[in-house]
Amino acid sequence: MIERVKTAALIALVTLSLLQSYLLAYSFPNLGATVTAEQEYIPTETMGQSQKIDQVIFPEDIVLHMGNDRHTVLYPDMTYYKNIYKDISEGEFRSFQRMRAGGTNWNELRAQAIGVELRFGKGIPVMLLQRVITRLEGDILFMGDSIERIWIMKRADNELPKAYFFSSDGVTVYESNQNDLSTQRLEQQAGYGAYLPAYTLWRGSVYIAEQPVESFEYRFGYASYSPEQMQRNLFFDQAKTRNLKDYDGTQIYTDGKRGLQLESNGTWMVYTNPVALLDAPNSLADNTIAAVQFVNQHGGWDGANRFVGPGPDSDNRSIVFQQYFGAYPLLSSSGLRYGQIELKLEHGVVREYERSLLTRGERQGDSTVRWLPAGEELRAVLNQYARRGEIETVFPGLVVTQQRRENGAKPELVFEPVWAARLNDGTQVAIAQAWAAGFKPEPPAAAGTDVPPGAAGGGSAPSGAGQAQGPDFGSGSLLPGAGDAAGEGG
């Protein structure tokens, strides 16, 4: 009897083992992203727009080098910018050779060679660049790096263009030995610069315009996400959520673990989720993809946004997305935080999430032409700035404020053009205001009348805009807060 039981048990075990082997061999594993039960539980509602990762990856500007030390700068949403970026994104770049940046005189090449330079600011992981430049391949060292800029140039000593990918470490450069670059195409792209304002280098590495740049002031209505919307969107168990008020009037929502704090008169939110920090290094590419998915589910996007690389010294936990309107980024003012979405993640799990609760509505009235100063006037403003030695780049931006028209029923969002600067710590500051509405600078002597429509990415001037007697910077060329760090510059 005992022997029969043992035999039956053995047969059952063998049968079970064969069944498990079959399931392992012929079933497919779940290759999707794994989430916790808590993450699956959140009943999110559709709020803003959704974005794909490739939609937030694009250069902060494109520099055209035309030879004989002639340069110009293109910004996102400009016609030429979009044409060049699309062409390079569809190109092929393989078989990379590593070289040291210090072994080549790049300043000399910048002045002499014809080229197109895509600049990503602090750097983009190659794994994310592949989402845009799909025929980009390299060895494991290249694929694990971050790229600060892509420079395609035709040197005088070479018949064919060369493609160089500059690492964000500032030391390594990768040259593509297998690509589909064309000399004719590159010369055509660099030739676009003949229709645009000239730029020169200031303090050796910062491009500034030599002719005034046309921009526009806009006014918009707006809506706002309510605290209750964000509470429903971010907290797992609504029954446990409590509303508290700090001593200074700040509103705080908490479920005992996570917190949602409202700042800037209820227009800015800070969400915190306590997550243990691990010793294992974070992947910037993985955290960026997770951040895009999180924003898609929790608030969405208001227009175009660009991923801002954190730089080589980052721990890869901080992710920032810069909001744009047209060609230019949106900047906070002294009374309103706006224009960026900021997150901190730990291996794909969001620890902190900050953003504005305001969403842009319909445009109110016509846009107003505002010209940004250039040349000696802009250099004078920059030379007076206390932290001028920390400036990495100067760019046109739009400062956002809340204003109410005379006899206006509702306040509006006003986007006012400025020259802004990014400092080496990532801080963005408005440096110089545009001239007053109605002032129109004299055209440069060599300016033609055959500029293709839309080349600069702007619109038409509003009817009835007269010419003022001269420039008027209002409260001064330095915006409030621009000189607060006196004594810290170089």
C-alpha cells in the first residue's frame, strides 16, 4: 500500500514538472512596465494634453555657421529650425570614433567652416536622442553617454561634411564615420542665415544678436486646475485626505503619507511622495520616460515643452520640462511662477512634482510687435550684470505676468518679450526688456526685402502701430531681480 502511494506521488510530481516546463517554454512573459498596486489604483481624469517622449526632445537652438566668422541663431518653431531639425532627425549616423575635445581648435573651425550646430543645453542621453534620430547607432560607450550638441560642418581640408557629437562631460567628442550627409544640403541650410539677424560671440562663447530681433507681446485668458482636481488626481484614498492650513495661509492636502501644497496664491503646486533613496545609480533616460508618463496622467501638458538636461554632475533624479509658446520659452516673473514642470524621481517613481495650476486660454486681442535690442546696447546690459561670468547662453524669452486691463472683468496672462540668460547653475533670469510698443528700429543697411514669409517664426505687425521717437525700456534695461546677486559675477 505504501509503495503504491509513493508511486502515485512520484507520477504526480513528474506530471507537474512537465506541465511547468511546458508553460515556461511556450508562454510569453509580461514585458510591460511593472507598477505597484497603489499606482494602478489611481483613478486619474483627463486634464491637459498628452505628450510622447520624442515630442519633448528638441534642441534649445540651432546655430548656423556661414564661414568668414558669420553666424546666426534659430529658435524652436521657426521655419528654418523645423526644416533643419527634421532633416537631421531623418539622417543616418553610425560607426562613431572617440576623440578628445582638446585636440581640435573648435574656435577656429567655428569661424571658418560652414556648418549647422544643434545645441541641447546641458545634454540629452543618447538613448533618448534615438527616439528622434532613429538611425543613430554606436558602441556601448556612446550609447551610455549624453550629448550636449551635434555639429555638422564642412571643413576646408575635406570635401565631405563631418558630424561631431559633443559629450556633456566637456571632454569627449564622437565623430560619425558612417552617415548620409550632403555638402549641397549643408550649404543650403547654412545659407538660410543670409535672411536672419547676424550674431557674434560675447565673452568667447555666448552668441548675441547684432541686429534688433522682432518679437511679440501676447495676452491670453486662462483657466486653473482646482485643488480638488489635483487632490483627486494624485491621492489614492480620498476618504483619508485632509485639508490643512499653515500659519502663513498656505493650503496643504495630505493622506498621512503624501502631501500637496499650494503656493503663489494657489497658482503653483508642490506634490511630495516619500520614497526611499537607493544606492544604485539612477538612469536619466528611464527617469525621463517615467516623468513624461506621470505628467500625462497627472495634469497633462499646456502646449509645447522641452526636456532640459540636468548636466553631467547630476544624480539623474531631477527632471525639468521647459514650456514654450511659439519659438520662445516662458519664464516666471517676480509675482508668478510659471513655465516649467519640475520632478524628482527615484528609479522611475516620482518623489516630487511641481507645476503651475494655470492653463493658457484664448488669445485676447491682437499681438503687439516688440523689438528686442541688440549689438552694443545688449552688450552694455550684459556687461553690467553682476553674474555675467556665470552666463552660459543668452536667448529671447517671454516673461509671464497676471494683469488686468482697465475696466477688465478678468485678469489675463501677459507674455512680454525679453532677452534672458541661463546661468551655469541652471537658473534662468530675464536680462533686458524689449523696446516699448510702437518703436521700430531702422533696418540694417544690407537688409533685403526678399525674406521668405515665416523665416523668423513671427507673425504680422498689428495694424495702426506707429513709430516712437526712440527706445524706451520702461523701468530700465535690467528687469527686477536681474541684479540681485551683486558681487557674484566674474
